[in-house]
Amino acid sequence: MSNQTVIVRDVTKKYKMYKKPAEKLLDIILPKGYGEDFYAIQNISFEANQGDVIGIVGVNGSGKSTLSNLISGIIPPTSGTIELNGEVSLIAIASGLNNELTGRENIELKCLMLGFSKQDIKRLEPEIIEFAEIGKFIDQPVKKYSSGMKSRLGFAISVTVNPDILVIDEALSVGDQTFADKCLDKMNEFKEQGKTIFFISHSMGQVKKFCEKILWLEYGEVRAYGPMKEILPKYQEFLKEYKAMSKEEKKRFKQQVQLKQSGQNKPGDKLQTSSAK
């Protein structure tokens, strides 16, 4: 039996950009469509195995959240295929929480949507509440929660329902260090159980501490994918160059990016940072 859990093949996600609502109508009516194309993800291919802990890195706008939503099945790809072997759970700040409902009602709703019986939910609920550590707020509407509390509740639900594939999108960037450590402990448990974990974080410290592989996205494409020790230093070097760019160089870089993401550049064309030859 194959131990591959996620197989992504030539996946592209294209959006249309409209300047005003009328353009959306023209896009539907006109045979060739209307509006500017925007490629959030272009021709991405990679595989993940049981027990892989993959850090997804890239500067803002590289397609990290688009990819996490594609893997989680929240949005479909425009083209290409995503094959998943197992249940997937996405943990993003407030992902899937209903602001009007209380924390407790959200637990019940999310678990029902995941196919749990009322009996299962009754058994899981105390465990979720204990993990979330939000006290009496559990019976308050989620709209009264801070972003840290939403993240805690979302995380508590997702880890307690025990998925096979876990996608964590910036969920540990809010809240306190103690809770982040508790979440990392739980994720290490999952790692030992052979689950597949995708971890998106701007904290290179967390990525270094937790991930074994790195998937480096650069404006919708895979720039590099491989062992953390090999890829992360290259990405950190790129970040250093990127931050050191002059205003003019940043502007040129942005123009290249916009061309690429509007589909006018060939996929695979390298973007030039200041020190690239």
C-alpha cells in the first residue's frame, strides 16, 4: 500500500479580476469572457507522504493560503488534480466558525458537518473545551472573541476530531506562547502517529522547530521543495535579498510578478532579485 497521502498534479487556480460589478456580467455573456486573469497558483505539482511535516513558505501573495484552501477542498482547482488519501482538516484563524453562534454551538455544528454522531460530539465536547482554554467564553457568541480565542477554538476542534491530514494556516501566529507550545506538542503527537501536516507560518523559528520539509512558493509556483535543512537557508537568503532591495528594484520585481500572475509570462520564468545574475 502506498504511503502517499497528498498528490498534487499540475494544479492551477485562476481568478478573474473585475474593476466593477458590470464586468462580471460581461464575463458571463461574452464568448471570450471579460476581466483580467489572475493566477494565484500555476502548474503546481508535489507529493506528500504519511508522517511528512511540510512548511509552506513564501512572501505575501505567493499563494500559500490558496494552496491550503485547495488541499482542504474549500475551493476547487481551475485545472489539474489533487488526490487525497484520508480526512483533511484546515486550521486557520476562525476557519469555519460562525460568528453568530456560541463556541459550544460551533463545536456541535462543525462536528456534525464532519459526520460525527450526537453521541460522539457529547464525548468529544469536554475534551475540545478543555484544550481551547477559553473559560466562560465557550457560551458567548464567537463575534465577542479575540482573534487568539477564535484560533484556540478552531485548533481545539480540528485536533480533537483526529484528521489524517492537517493544514495549519497561520493559526499559531495569534495568542500566547504557552498555547502555541501546547499546539506544537499536539502536532508532534500527530507526527509520531504518521499523519501528514502542512504548516504555514511567518515565524521561521516555528518552521525550523517543527518542519522536516519545505515547500517554497514564489508567486503561485513552486520555487523549491525538499528537506528543510536544504531549502530553508536558500529561502532565508532570498528574504535577505528581497528586504535589501531599493524602492526601484522592488517596483521592477512587482511588475515582473504582476506579468507572471496575469499569465503573460511563461510559467517557470525566474523572477530577478537584486543579486540574481
